[in-house]
Amino acid sequence: MRHFDHLAPTVRNGLFHKEPCSFDAGSPARTLAAALGATLYSPATRSTLAADIVKQAERGVVSMVLCLEDSIGDAEVAGAEENLVRQLTALADSTRDLPLLFVRVREPGQITALMRRLGPAGRLLSGFVLPKFTEERGLPFLEALTAAEAACGQRLFAMPVLESPELLHLETRTETLGGIARAVEKHRDRVLALRLGVTDFCSAYGLRRAPDMTAYDVQLVASVIADVVNVLGRADGSGFTVTGPVWEYFPQPQRMFKPQLRRSPFAGSAEALRAALIEHDMDGLLREIQLDRANGLQGKTCIHPSHVAPVHALSVVSHEEFSDAQDILRPDRDGGGVLRSAYTNKMNEVKPHRAWAERTMLRAEVFGVAREDVGFVELLSASVRT
């Protein structure tokens, strides 16, 4: 699979200076973590789950979570497990390219039990999402994952969700972060990415952000994100991929604040796209995606298919970013120094910007590099027309 593979070759050729690379479930963890993109969640109770997975793959989704936790009621768990096994078994002989599939479980025992019940269909899973992760609660999940991996003979990844009140509350945050760091370091080879559960953070204080506000406008949440990246998202080799929080879109009858999308990038025929994004309260999502990257997060949890295209379009590396990263990483620049960018609009400092350049080149590998005259608007327009 690869990002934007659902677009026609001629369309991709017109958009990309360097097209995204191909990858699959067996690719290196570093590649998969960067390639997760918009991870689409779906309740495991859906009777059309197998068909939904195929349909979303055809629309450009490359990672999905099949949820047995908060998205379903307590009384639905047994039925959801049965449905999950039945639906994945129906997909087991498919020759189609499927997304990276993960199951969000409630209890550690579900991991080993589901892999046993799935049998050969278990090969469709890339791993499990581990809820409300702390050191105390998380280690049994990771140990169950290790046991399941040994039993089935395939690589299984963990994606812990950081959403517990202990992480949110100031008096326990430092200790909780330290414990999480110890737990994921012990199982580093199996931890693909850390996911942020912002809904649970807001719940602890009875908060819910409106569609014209981002997670970063809620200061309680923003402070946790900053501390998680500070401890667990470092670029010195000790960090992990931390993904962006879910966007909880819901319509509201009257907008309180001005739209956040400037008119100029949408001039001409793209004005209709701008109007549609504002009408569906998507301008807040676009701003949050930008703020995710500015704050050290990669990819995003999504609960609606319409959120996928904006996340992926904004993940493509611009020609200017690619040019800067190439210059910074030139072998003859190993000694450091400062140089003017090829676009002549900034200074690139080789040593301070090296980590950024390395991350940018990895993102360029999995999401591609846009042509010099192609921006987010063109990428999104092409994606939403398919």
C-alpha cells in the first residue's frame, strides 16, 4: 500500500515532485509509525465491518482501529468480539491491499484470546491499541502482547493510549509520565506509537471543545500534550511517535467565531472547497492538524472518513520543506554552519535543524513531496473528488 494510491497515476504525477513510497505490514517500525497518517476508528459491532475495511482502503485509509472499548457499550463486548472474528475471517483470503489493522481491547486477556480465536485470520492484524495506559495498567497488556506474538509467530505492535486521570492531574503527572516511559522503553521494539486520549482528559473536568476550537485552545489539554512530548517524544533517539488527538466534529447551528481559513489559498475554482470545509466545521480540524505538527505530533486519530483526506493532504512535504531538509542533510554540511535556503526566505542552521530535517525526510518518504507549484489546496481537492 501507499498513500494517495487511490488517485489515478496521471493525477499523482501532476501533484508530486516525489511520490510516496510503498510499504506493508512487514515494513520497518520506523516507516510504519510515520505512515500511520489518519488512523480511522470503527466500532467492532458493525455488521458491515469487512466491507467497510475494503471500502476505506479504496478511499486512501492506510490504518484502522477496530474498537472493543469506549465506542461500544459494556453489554456489547461479547457480541462485538464474535463479530470481529467473523468479519476478519471473511477477509482472510482477500487479495486486496488492506489497511494496517489494530484492535482496541479492554483487558489484557482479550489479546491472547482474540489471536487464538482468529487463527489464520490473525495475520490481518498489525497489533493492538492499549487503553488508559500507565505503568501499572500497561505492563500486563504488553506482556499479553508478547505472549500472543510468541504463540502466533508474527510481529504484533502496541499502540498505548495516554488518557488516564493520573496523567492529567498535575500532582501525579510527573510520576505517571516516568512510569509510562519505563514501561514503553522495556518493550520499545513492540511500541509503534503513543496515542493521546484527549476526550478522556476533557471528561475529567467536564469539558468539550467546540468545532471552532482546537485541543490547544483548552489549556488543561495543551499542557498535558506538551509534557507528553517533552518526556516521550524527544528527537534524540529516546522518543516515540506521538499521534494527534481525535477531532470530535459535531455540527453547531450558529458559528461564534470567524472561519479560520483565509481566502487567498482557495482563490478561483477552489473557493467552493473552502465554503464546503467551513460549512462542515472542518476549518477547526485543519488548524488543529497544523498545530499537531508544530507541537511534535504525527498523524491523527479520526472517527469519520471525511477527516482522512485533510490529515493526509497536510502530511505531504512541501517542495520548500524538502529543499531545506536536503540542504541541511548534505554530507558536506556535517560540520555545521548556516546557509541561506534555496527559496531565499530563511536561514537554515545545520546542527539545530538536523533533527527536523531527518523527520521531514522520513515524512517525505511515506507521504511524498509536492511539486513546487502544488499546495495543500490542490492535494485536498484531488483527494475529495475521488
